[in-house]
Amino acid sequence: MTTHLNIPTPKDGASQPVSGQPDSGLSLYTTSNFGGTGAQEMVSSRYALRVGEIDVLVISDGVLPLPTSTMSTNVDPADREAWFKDQYLGPDAFDWPLNVLVLRSGDQTILVDAGLGGQFPGFPRAGQFPKRLESAGIDLASVTDVVITHMHMDHIGGLLVDEVKNRLRPDVRIHVSATEVDFWATPDFTQTTMPTPVPDVLRSTAQQFMDAFHNQLKTFEDEYEVAPGVVVKLTGGHTPGGHNFYRASANLAQCVSARRDAGHPVRHSHSLIG
């Protein structure tokens, strides 16, 4: 859990000792970025863990403000408003967290999803992952594989901005399920409800992605081992070809990641809202 503290950063980056106490050289500013390189941030935007022999880094791409109606098309508006009020959330809109993952397994560096990107001016708080990846000391040119869990714009948009697209290696492998690619060739949204402009933006972003990376796309049918112990598996649901991935070994299977769209509390605490 990230704690947001509105404490001003010294302009010169120096730590400020508390009056009357010795200066240890440590401060919120210096310790919040321990081991980091590049641009400094006051609030932590990444979280590292290890799953078996796989290094996992979660990096925030920012947040995407969404109308509450998109989260609950199948419930009475009064029930929706009551639930959001109980959660101390506004009745009209909420912030949807955007994250990407970086995995390291053997000699492979794997980027999982790429956030929204900066090409949507209406969402200035999203599209942060490139600078935060750099702050973590990870060069985009070192990425050997990209796994796209599904082709919504907040998962593929980050690959379409020049600062990302131009820094990826030419032989990068981009893994997407064949079912997902087939769906977005002729997408059908008749079974869902979305605000009026969203379907067209989803279609156009998916088409841009396929046009830009058709030579790098590596599709799979049901299950595929991207790197030693890192297996992606078709699950469907959120989109027809969406998939999760897990760590597999001789005697153990551990979940490494579910699709990020399961991350908001509304998905877990109410059986009808979703």
C-alpha cells in the first residue's frame, strides 16, 4: 500500500535535518528512492518482490479517471451510489489504478502490459511508466519480451508513444493470445455497455498496435512458456482472448499476476458490481 505524503522536496535534493537533531543523512527524500537512479519521486511508484527464482517489479503508470457507471452497468443506480458512498468514493467518478510489471527470468526481461501512453490528453495522470521505468534503472532496450494480457488501450497504448516504440529492440517478442488478436480484427461490442466514444477509441488503438507491431507479434493458442518458469495461459472473460500468467516449476505453480483489471476493490467486495 502506498502512503501519499504531501511533504515538499528540497529543490537541491538535499536532506533537511530536524532542528536540534543531528543530521544522519537520511530523510524521506533520500530513503524513498533508495537504490534508484534517474528522476526522483517523493511517492513510491514501484514495488519489488521475488516469486521463486523470478524477479518481479510492479510499476505504476498512473491513474485513469472513469465514470462509476462503467463499473456497474448491471445494477440499480441507487445500489451503485450507496456502495461507492460506503467506500468513501465519489458517486460519479473514481480513479482506476494503472500498473505494468517487469519480470526477470534467466537472461530475459519481460514487460507485462504498457499502460495507457501519453497520447490521450484528457488523461494527464496516466502514461507515467516510461519515466518510472527509467527511474528504476531499467532500459527499454533491455526488454526481450512483452506480454499483453489483453488489447485494451490502457494495456497497449504505452507501446505506441515514440519514446517507447523507438527504444524497444527491433527483435523484441510481443506475446498475445491468438484469440485476442482474432477478436480485435473485427471487434463486437454488442454484449457490453460503454460510453459513446470508447468503442471507437478501443478499435483504433488496437488497430494501431497491430499495424505497428505485426512483425513482432508471437501468438499462442492456450498456454505458452515465455521464459523459464513464466507461463501465460488463456483464460478469457474480460476480453475473449485475455490471459493470466503464472510461475511453474516441477512441483509448484504460483500465480505471478492476474490481469490488472481485477485490481480495484469494487471487483472483490460486491458480487453484483462489475
